[in-house]
Amino acid sequence: MVDLDKVRLMTDLALYEKRNSRTVFQINNYYRHDYIMGQLLGAFVRYIICMALCFVLHLIFQAGSLFYNINVSGLTVVLRQLSYYFLGGLGIYLVIALCIASARYKKARRGMLLYASKLKRLERKYIKR
């Protein structure tokens, strides 16, 4: 005779594996600190690339006026101000990335605990038999 509870549990587990295999099961391979640091490193690299592209585009569009109005003493002030903006933006971006990575990890851990509890429930049903 087919036990409907077992079938429902196995179907639920299979659907959960199919839907969440990329997020939950991959994140579960890392410790919390390692996952978050990896995400922060990726965010740092993405920010550097984005800011470098924005800087190059700004130089391309403003090349004419920059070459005619170049001033060495004013250049240091502008570079210092740009570095402050860069570091401030980097700090804000990394804090946001930290919050997002932490929330994703917590959600994945909760999902993994739910998955493990359903597996244990299914195992107990097989042991009862």
C-alpha cells in the first residue's frame, strides 16, 4: 500500500531541491565568514571596475576642456576630492553588500534546516515501517 505522507514528503523534498539547488545548496558549502568575505571581495572588484569605467568615460567626454584648462595646483585638490568620494562610495557599497550577503546566507541556512528537518521526518517514517 502506498503511504501518501511519504509520497508527499518525497515530492516536497524533490521540488525544494529542484527550485533551490543553486542558492541554498551552494551557499551551504561555505562557512558564514567565508561566504560573506567572498561576496565582499566580489563587490570590491565590481566597484573598482565600475568606477574605472566611469572615470574613463568622464575623461573621454571632458577631454577638450581638461587639456585647455589644466592646472597642476588645482589638480591635486580635485584628485583628493575624487579620492574622498571614491572611498566614501566604496564604504557605502561594501556595507550594502555585507547586509545583502548576510541576509542571503541566513535565508539559505534556514532553508537548509527546513530541508534537513523534512529529511529526518521522512527517515523516521521509513524506520517506523
